[in-house]
Amino acid sequence: MNKKFKINKNIKKGHVMRVRTRDFIYTKDDLFFASTNYIHPEDRFISFLRYIPDENGDREKDGKKYSKVTSEEAYNYLRENYPEYLYFCDISQVEMMGVPKDKIEKIIKPEERLSEIRKNETKNSSQNQLIEKLLKVADFFHYKAGIAYENLGISGSILPNLQKNTVSDIDFVVYGLENHRKAMKTFNEFKDVEVEIKIDSDESNLDEPSKDSETQIEIKNITLNPIKDEYWEKIYNKRMKDSSLTKEEFCWYENRKNNRGIIEGTLFDILATRNWDEIEGKWGNTRYEPVGIAKVETTVENAIASFDNPATYNVKDLKVLEVDSGDESLISEVSEISSFTHTYAGQAIEGEKIIAKGKVERVIKENEESYRLIVGTTRESIGEYIKLKKIPLNQN
């Protein structure tokens, strides 16, 4: 058993397991999954396979090697080795990945992992540059944006301790949609500005502070930069697996989002996850049925949840441009566009006209029926996108 992580208390008998978006699940089959949902069925947690054991892998943990897998590789690997992690979802009417509850070894939570790192580094610094950068990002959003440490976390490869210290990004998590907006606004305000942060020893010490010791002040100078130059190419090549957006277009969108930046040469994302009191609904209350695949033009009416997972845009005045499959009369009823890939999170704001292509679904909730268009049915989002009808970049 991996001694670096404590088994989550929720796994103990008598406790209810709770998993939300960006939590990781380590299974009894030595697999690492990332949760992609807030709401789950009774017998399993909806999640995507991220890392598999591989003797030739480029990541190492406790003497064992692992590899990161794409969506296609993940499905193929599970079909060949662990088909019990695949199931046909009667809600969405598609094959999905999900970790059966009896397969769970550990639930690894971003907020707990960050707290663990802060505690360990306070006691005995690892001198790990990636971890030092992560802590600077956390301190920046705590002190400059006023967000409690308990509402901050770390996901991605650092969460299961499978990071590659010289190349891994920082997938920084902010809990609460309002907190996330505050974080992006603060980042935008202080881009390229060196800020001095004074950290008192009582706050950095997560154990009970000694009453006999004097409070000491640690000073950190932190600069968060916008992404530019060669980093755009790295991100573009990592995120874009088709020609839906040119590199120039991709950069234009990302520049105005304020949800991604650089700290001392390392990329970081500011990811939104709902607080527990913001999560509503129950598995099975809402059902989804496939309608077809289409390209539409529409106007964004509400983008308040455009950085959530899924990123959601309420739309109006929709016009169907192309129908690859399905009934056009039903597709024309689409009132929501959702993206499960954060490439298209925050892509548009209220009042903007957009072009979107993806899978259309009928949404059935109790006695109500509506339609939505989904972008990101795979992690790579091949042939699916959200973009402005008229991007200023292309205007003469």
C-alpha cells in the first residue's frame, strides 16, 4: 500500500463516500482515475482513466513506473484488461468509464493534497522547484485574492504524486464559483507584477502553533505572468489535436480568459470546482438521449458557469448551420451548450455570437424536456468546438 497517502476517511465502514470533479481515485488494480462528475450512480464513480502501470512508463512512484493515457488508449486498455470499469450508462446512453466502489483503494482530494504538501514543506522543505512554485501560487491566491486555503487545491499529475518535475504543469483548483471568479480577476490585476507577501509562521504551521514560540514572518516575492511566446506553442500542441482552432486563434481566446498563466517558467491553470453546497441534483433525476451531431450559430445569454465542469453556456436565437446526423427540428431547440474539455471553458461571454459543433442531446428532467449541444465527448475533442462567429483577430 502506498504510505504517502492516507486512505480517505470516507472509505471506512459507515462513512458515505463523496467524490467531486477533479478528485482522483486510486484503485485496487493499481490504476489512477480522475473524477469528471459531481453526481454519480450508487455503485460507481464516473471518472476517466489517467495513469496505468507500465514498466516502460515515464513516471515513477514508490519504485513503480506508470504512463499517462489518452482517451482512446484508456478505453482500449480497459476493454482488454479491466472491462468491469466500463459500463453502458442508461442516463447518457453511451459507454462510460466508472470506478466500481468495491474497486476503490483511495480517494485522493486536491484540497487535502495541497494541505499535506503545505504541512510537509513547512516541516522539512523538499527543495523541489515544482512544489515550491505550487506553494507560491497557493499563497498568491490566499493573500492577494483573499481565498481560504481550504478552498484551494492541486489536481493533475501532482495530485497522485506522478508529476514529472521538469515538464509537469500546475493544475490549480479553486473551490466555489465566486472564489474562482475572484481568483481570475486577481490574476488579471497583478499579471507581470512582483508582489510581496508576508506569511506569518502561525498560519504556515498547520499543526497547533506553539504558545511559547514567537511569530516569525516569511517574505515571498511572487510574480505570475501571462502566457506568451514559446509557451503558447507548448499549450496549443498539448490541447489541440485537430484544426478546429489555429494557434493564433487559440492564443487570442486564452489571453482574455485569465485562467492560465506562468510562474517561473511553469504553466498553471486556475480550475473551478463547485463547493459541496453548490452541488445539486441526484443521479437518475436527469436523463440524456442522443439526438445527433450538428453545427449551430447562437448567442450566449448566460455564461456564469462557463468555467465549471462541464463549462456551460445558456444560449438563445439559435440557427442550425449543418446537420451530420439527427432531426434538425429537434436540434433547433438547443438552449444550452456544454464543454467537457476546458479548452472551450470561458470561450465566450454574454452577448457574443458563437459557432459550436458537437453532439446534441435531449435532456429529460422530471417532466421537463430541453436540448443541449456537447463539446468534448472525448478528452481530445476532435471535430468539436466553440468559437466566436467573428473573432477580432480576423477582422481587417
